[in-house]
Amino acid sequence: MAKTALLAKLTAKEGQRDALLAVIADLGMQNVSGEPGTEVYAAHKDASDENVVWFYEMYTDGDALAAHGGSDGMKEFGRATGEFMAARAELFFLEPVCAKGLDL
């Protein structure tokens, strides 16, 4: 099976990006630490929008992505980040083709 990836845009409420990032760095990283199919889970600050966080995620396959998305940890993560979010996350599903630094 092909690896799968996800690009997620999270838009925080005005002035709440740092609070959102604190939850990501704590609870978000704890949740994925035990997921064997989660290969990359990286949060990034948007350089031009002080309220936006981008995630790049890569999984061994679609089943691993589904397991991550449906996990109790992700449900808890959604509840914990919800108060800081201005809107629902925008999700873009990808199929990795080539990369430096990633085992495809």
C-alpha cells in the first residue's frame, strides 16, 4: 500500500495561536507518540498569518491515517483545541511521491 499524507490548516481565534500550539506540543505529541503508523507529525507556524498553524502528517498507509483520525486521543485533542479554534481544520489529503529526508 502507498503511504498517505495530510496537510491540515488550523486557524486559531485572534491571539490564540500560542495557546493552540501549547496543546499541540503537549497533548498532540503525546497522542501520536504511541501510534506505530504515524511516521511524521509536524506542526508549523504560518509565517504570514499569526493565527494559522499548518500540520504535515505522513502515515504508513490509509489504515494508519484512519486509526489516527478515529482514535480516542484525537477525540480528546479535538476537545482540548476547540476553544482556541476560529473554525474547523481544513484538511488536504496527499499521496507522497518523492522527498529528501522521508522514507517513501
